Amino acid sequence: MSSLERIPYDDMGTSLVGWLARPVVSARGAVLVCPTIVNASPPIERRAQMLADMGYIALIADFYGEPVPSFEAAGALSQTLRADPHAYRRRLRAGLSALRETAGKIPIAVIGYCMGGGAALELARDSANIVAAVSFHGLLETSLPAQPGAIKARLLVCHGDADPMVPRDHVLAFWNEMDTAGAQWHFHAYSGVKHGFTDPGSDARGLPAIAYDASADRQSWAAMLELFEELFQA
């Protein structure tokens, strides 16, 4: 993880490692970065460093506590982790607690990509004490829908409308869930855009479901920063 700081933490006996990027100035806030299904990777490391450059403490969470040798292996690890939704949320909260120990009392937001986008939303559904949850091409389905009044965070979902992994019925179900819960949510949909639109390496994977989109990448990041400007007062 190049220049990032190794942060060990634990979830009920499972040893985990987060990767921390620190700003050179006093932090205006903290951000838990939930990675893709392959866990921490160079594109996610880059996002953490971008956040640090803008004055945020950023910690990349660890989903599995073990190396991910391939995309195929990541699928099996993900299925095991998410089989018990309560245990999954506990794993996510362990990362949040690790960031809290490092960041102190400053406000925390959670962002995530693909599986990590869904993870950010799961923490919000679980009434985590965060100011925002931001999902980039994230999964929207859940087996534990948010209860009325449960969501404390502001929500921003940045979604590719041509993402076959998150079809229109998932989107509508999510909107209905958020309305029932009384959440404060923004939903940005980009027409013709597929899954994985923030990663320039998506096109090299040869998978029809994913593709990089430079415009959606820029617009979604700008939307997140605008929300953060509102929530994290300097």
C-alpha cells in the first residue's frame, strides 16, 4: 500500500488491516473507504490519498482479513462474508471503530465502490453514527431494510443507469425503502453508464457489465465533494 499507514484492527477474533491516508494539515473530517469486492487495491488507495489531499483522514476498510488472489476468489469470500447480514454489518462497524480510534471526535462519513457502495449503505441502514454515506456504482439490495427513523446519515447514491448488476427494479425498491425510512437521500443516475464507472481499469477487464466513464467519474466525485463541503465545516 505504498505510502499508506497500516492500521491493524479486529472483528470478533478475525485480524483485519486498514490502510490510512493522513492529511498534511489538520483534518476537517474523516472518511471510511469501503473497497470493491477485491478489497484494497491501487484504485481505492488512490481515492484515499485524494481525500487526504483535500484535508480528510481516510481509512480503507478490510472486508476479509486475508489476501484476495483473484476476482474469482473474491466472489467466494464476498458470498461467505455477506451470508449473515448481521455479521457483515459487525465487520463494517469494526472498520468504523478503527477509524474512530484514529480520528478522535471529528465527524465521519463513509464512501464505497461496487460492493463497498452497498457496504456504506448498510452502515447507514444500521444507524451508524456517520454524517454521510456515499455509494459509487454500489449494490442497492439488502436483506435488512432500513426501519423508519433509523438512518442518521445523509445519503448520496451515484449510479450507472446501464448497470446490469443494479437493474431498474433494484433502484425503485431502494427509493421506496428510503422513503419509508424517512431518509435524506440524493440519487444521481448517469444514462448509458455501466458498473465500475469510476475505475479507468474497468475497460481492460473484458467484462460486458463494467466500463469506465470519465464524465460520470468526474461528476460523481464532484457531487460527493459538494456534499462534504456542506457537512464538514472548516
